[in-house]
Amino acid sequence: MKRSPIVIGSTAFGTAAVLGFHAHPAAVPVATASTSTKTTTTTTPETTTTPSTPSTGSTGSSGSGTALGDAANTRYGVAQVRVTVSGGRITKVEAVQLQNGDPKSSEISAYAEPILQQSVLSKQTAAVDTVSGATYTSLSYEASLQAALDKLGFKSADGSTASTDTSQLQ
């Protein structure tokens, strides 16, 4: 009998503690609505180019225009990138389609895409670092981008190119 108040009090305290627990949301970037609008399907390749002209200085050589890269297939979906080059510089990179076959792939793509875009614009090449945790997205993004740059005849100032071989991603 002497132990029953202790047991009952401990049980009540434990139950109150469990019921009062509030979990915090995960600190992981979440896909936004604007990202889902970027994942459209485009089947017709488009290329608008002007003849290649070498530029002077530290920028690469290229024609000017916009080109749609080849669709790069992976086991998680397809990536396809559109690039705009003007004055021998990459001025715009847009993911037309990224891996979105399941919620996790969509989340990873939404996280990696702005990082890859910023890297390409700052380094002026498709050969950028792979985003940690987004290997398939990064490699397929780079392959599609390199294909688009090749269509435009763009050469980076340092001569670097990204691999367009995505066979290891299947």
C-alpha cells in the first residue's frame, strides 16, 4: 500500500510528459510550389544559335542563343536543362525537367537545382561540383547542360567540360 501512491504519481507524471511533448519539424529544405511548375515535359528540342565567334579576354568562346539540352535519364527520372548564352557568357540556366518520380526525388531536386544553377553561372561551365546528397540530380543536370552548351558551341574559359555519359546513372 505504501508504494501505490508513488506508482500512481509516477504513471500520471509520465503520461503528462508524453502527452505534452511537441515535436519540431525537420530542418530539411522543402520543395516549393514554384519548383513543381519547373518540372514540365518538353519533347521537342529547341535551339536558337548564331555562328560561333571567339571572344577575347577571360571568357569562353561561343555563339549566342538558347539551347535545350538532351534529356538525361536516371533511375529516379529525367533531367533536362535549357541554357542561354550571350556575349560569350552563360546568362541563364533553367531546369525544364528534374527528377520527380517520388516525393523524395522531388525534394532532392528542389534542393539541388538552385545550388547547381548558381554554380554554373558563377563558374561559367557545366563542370561544377556535385551537390552532396544529390548525385544523380547533379550528374544528369550537368550532362544535359553540357549537351546544350555543345549545341551552342560554347567553350568555357578554362576548357572544362562535364561528362554527358549518364549510363552509370541507370
